[in-house]
Amino acid sequence: MPAAVAFALIVNDISHGGAQFGTADEARAMLDRATAALKSDVAAALKKFNDEHNKQFRDRDLFVYCFSVIDGKFTAYESPLLLGADIREFKLYDQPIGQHAYDVVRDAAEGEIVSIEYKLPKPGTKTPAPKEAFEARIGDQGCGVSYFK
């Protein structure tokens, strides 16, 4: 499964080819909207996050991803291939980025915004570029939005 997760993430990033990238402020604003939606109705929020046509939670290379802090399984992701996959199994350049993302959110206070940094090639390139993900825990969900720095 980890290879499938890595493939889905990279294909997803490459599919944004010539698109303009989102900014840190836009990523944070999207996470704030996602947090408000989760606080209102978790099931409805996850449905919105997984809706490929919902521009409120999908804009260029920005999108909301969520996972259960109980079992680590993705509950929202831009690519449906990752739904149900365990974030803790994801490794990037032999680094346990998924476990780190899971641990940071699981250990955060409810609603606290935390961040992780990692590298991933920008769409259309092969050279790893810096990325940052803002994440928050709302109930049993850990959700985030990442952007290229």
C-alpha cells in the first residue's frame, strides 16, 4: 500500500502541471474553512472535501486532506485512491512523513494549528521542493492543507 500512496500523491501533484500554486495564506484560509465545516457537521464536511467540484476546498494545488486520529485512515483526499489508506504508512524519500503528520496532529490540542515541512517535486519537475502542511485536529479527524513554499 505505501507504494500506491506515494504514486497517488505524486500523480496528483503532477496533474496540476501548469497551474499557479497556492500560497501559505490561501492554504491556512482553506484549513480554517475546513475546520469550521468539521465543527458544524463532520459527515457533510468530509463529503465536501471529497467532492472534486467543490472549489471552496480544492483550488489549484491546494486541497483538504483528512484522516482518522484513531486508526490513521484517510477520510478525505483529492485522489479517491487514498481513501482508506493509512497515512502512517506513507514514506517520502525514505522519510516517515505520514507517521510524522499523524503524530503531530494526534498530539495537538483540539483546534490547534500545527505544521510539518517536507519536500516533494513541483508538478512537471523532478527536483524536490519545500512544502509545508498546516494541520489541525477536530474531534477524531486530523485535517490539513499543504502548499509549496
